[in-house]
Amino acid sequence: MKKAILSAVCLGMAAMGFVADAQSYCYFKNSQHWGNVSVWAWDANNGNTQLSAATVWPGETITATKEGYLYWETSKGTPTNIIFSNSGNSKTENLPFMNGYVYDCDGSYVPFTQGGGGDDPVNPDPVNPDPINPGGGVATSTTSLITDYYKVNPDGKVGQRRTVNVTGHPASNALSNWTADDLIAQGVARDVSQAYKGLHERPIVDSYSLYAAWDDANLYLGVQFVYTVWDAGGEGKQPGESKPYNMDGHIFWAFDLDPQASFDGYINGTGPIWNETYKGAKFNNGVDAVLMCSTKPGVGTPGLFIPTPDGHASYDAAYCKGLPKGFYGYVDGLHPSIEHIWGQPFGVQPDVLTGNTGFVDLRSEIADNAHTFYEFKIPLSVLGITADYIAEKGIGVMYIDKYGTSPVGGTPYDPSYFDNVAGSYSLDKSTSKEKEDEDVITYAPARIGRLVAASAIDNIEAADTKAVSEFYNLQGMKVGRDRSQLAPGIYVERCGARATKILVK
């Protein structure tokens, strides 16, 4: 975020001419053009009393406008928590209620400033018309789903600076190459569209955990795929046929290498890489590079796609870099550090994934060799970064579970993976529309090397000499002074001249 904007935020609401009245209210900036914005608000200090007009999820539809934003208020009391959604589908995380603040679809919230809403109160114009990086500041997303089961950089882990013996394929050493200290993201099993529609479909690509390390020459990545989706009432378990490598599918890594850069990941802005006449993964979370290769090592031509000047992807050699032969491989099995494979029973709705109830251990459902581990050795020269850059500034990474032309899941979690899960695929009505819909990914990648994008924190101006703690998200936006009001995630606590990264669970 630009320092001029941060300065206004740090001055506080009174200095900006904002005076709160007794009514509890907030604004909503519909930056992602949701068709129907709903609010679900409650008071956790009073038995989770519902404070929106509707008592059934997704709550109350917001239709009022004020000051260039959608506007919501309640006369029932002051909420402690609030969730905004697109009719219960795409939604923010559980957010602390901040009276008079402006919330956005990505879960960010900032104090209201006069005239900040744009001309259209439903779809306000951004300060900067660039839809990928509105505001012209740091492009890195800060929204992550962190629960007892979904974990992003657990316990602050960001991978290790060490060499990993990645030998290509066959990756015979893969299960011993990695340790629990290399874990940077943990998902759950059965968080792919086939678990909700298309149980009979295979192979299954369901990422469960991500691992990272780096040295002076390479970035090393590992991904554990699990097999827990099968048609119990049909052909049952088919572990051999369900292996990711039993099709020429797409390995899909997405990176945030530069906190000031981003792209949509679409070829010339038209459609996804290798399927540009369709729809697929579209990035609005700071991702600025995509690595694509086949689930069959040695098949096809792998490539690392970086942004064109207009923020798109291209097959032009200047924006599509080649990878060396033998840079990745796989092995059957489950990493020894994984003691449990947590997932939901069949038949539940995707919304339960974001909670902490109903999960069961699926480890005993099938033998460990039904699962598959892939590992990668990516030259830093291809990524255009150095080992010191990773250590000092950090990079982001996420894995996309791609099937058909579009994501059907991924690690870390993003709500777009399940926004059309009940719809029908145009070529096979028995499977999910998620295989061909457009998923606009807004949640943050996991971090490697450093939890916080350095430029975001550098932009936070020093607090006043009173040394009162103030909390900022990773984009440098001030989000309050009360730690107990913060949603789970990673923040920067600024107290006087001291800034410290904290993890709120």
C-alpha cells in the first residue's frame, strides 16, 4: 500500500473527519462484483446472538447504499464477528466487526474515508483501474483459511535453507528427502469436486500437504497427493487407476515471486494456459508466475509462465521459460510424518470444510501405497531470484488441483474451488462443473523463506511515541488495536519503533 494511504490510516478515524454515531454499521466494497451481497453477524459475547435481520445463513441481503459503498447497520446491538458472502457461496472468512469500517470481498477491512467508494456503490471503481492490483500497491493477498485442519505456514514454518536430493524420476528418495520442518501448507482430504459430484471419476488429484526448501542453486518443492475419493456404491476403490500419473494431466504450481507484480494467468487475457478457449484458474491474489508440466514426467514441454507487460500469460519465449529435463518425479506412498489423513465423510456440503467439526481420520481406509508423492527441483535462475532473496524477502507458492480445464481443489484452500461444485459439467452431467468454470483465486499462497512480503512491511510507517500496539495485515493496512478481535492469520504488531510478526490462531 502506498505510504500516503497508510499515513491516513495511521492517523485514526477522528483525524480523517470520521465521527461514529451510536449505531453499529459498516460498509462493503464489492470489488469482485458479487451478484447478491449477504451479511451474517453475531455477538459472541452474548451467546452468539444473531444480529442480522435473517436468522438463517447466509443472513441478510445488503441493498442500502451510502457514501459510495453498500451499507449495513443493525439496531440490535454491536456484533463481535461478521461474514460477507455472495448468497452463501463465495465468502469472506470469519472477520472481527469494526464499527464504521469498509470491508471487501477478499476479507480486508480499513477505516472509512470520505469519497472512497467510487461512483457506483455496488461495484465501486478502484483508485487504480488495474483489476489485478487495485490501488497500485502491494499485490500479495493476505487472506488464508486457517483452522484445526487447514494450515498455512504452521507454527511459522517457511521451509528450510538446505539441499534436497531430488533425483528426477523415479523419485526413489522422495519419502525420505523431506521432514516435517519443511511443511509449509496442510490441506484436508476429499476437498476436491469429485468428492461432491463424480465419485466414479478417476484419476484423482487431491493435494494434501506442501513442502519447501532452497539452496544457492534451486528451489525444492514436494506435494503429497492422497487417494480417498471413490464410488463405494459402484466400482469401489481403484488405487492403481486413480494415480495422478495414470493420465497426462497438468501439474500446476503458482508463485508469488515479486510482491509488486501480479498477473491473471490467462493467455493474452483470454483463457487458461494450455486450454485458452475455455475458462479456468484466474489469479487475483498476487500470483505472478505459473509452472505447468505433465503428471507424467517426461511427457510434454514444461514451462514457467511470467507476466507480460499487460498482466497476462503468453507462449512467447520471453514470457515462457523452459525447465531442465528430469527436474521432477514421483513415488508411491505416504510421507512418514503424516500420521492422520483428515477429511469429511461423503455426503456433506463443501461449507463444512471451513470449520472444525465432523472431520475423521481416513488413514485406515486404504493402504499407504495408494497415495503419491511428487518432488521438484526448480533452478533459481529460471525463477529469476536468489537464495538470499528467498531468505530476506520471501516468496509465495500454492498448488492447484487441476482436472479438465479448471481447478477442482488446491492447497492452500480457496473458496473459488467449490463455487460451482453442484453444477453439471457440460460434457458429462454426472460430474462437476468445477472442471470447466472460472475460478478467480483470491486467497494467499503459502510463504517460503519469510512469512511477510518485505515491501509490505517496509511501507508501514512508524507508530507514535505512545507505544500502543497496533496491528497490520500483510499489505500494510491497519486492522485494529485489540489482538483478541483479529481473525486467524498472520499479522504485524507495531509498538513504537518495533515491528513483530505474529500468528493469530
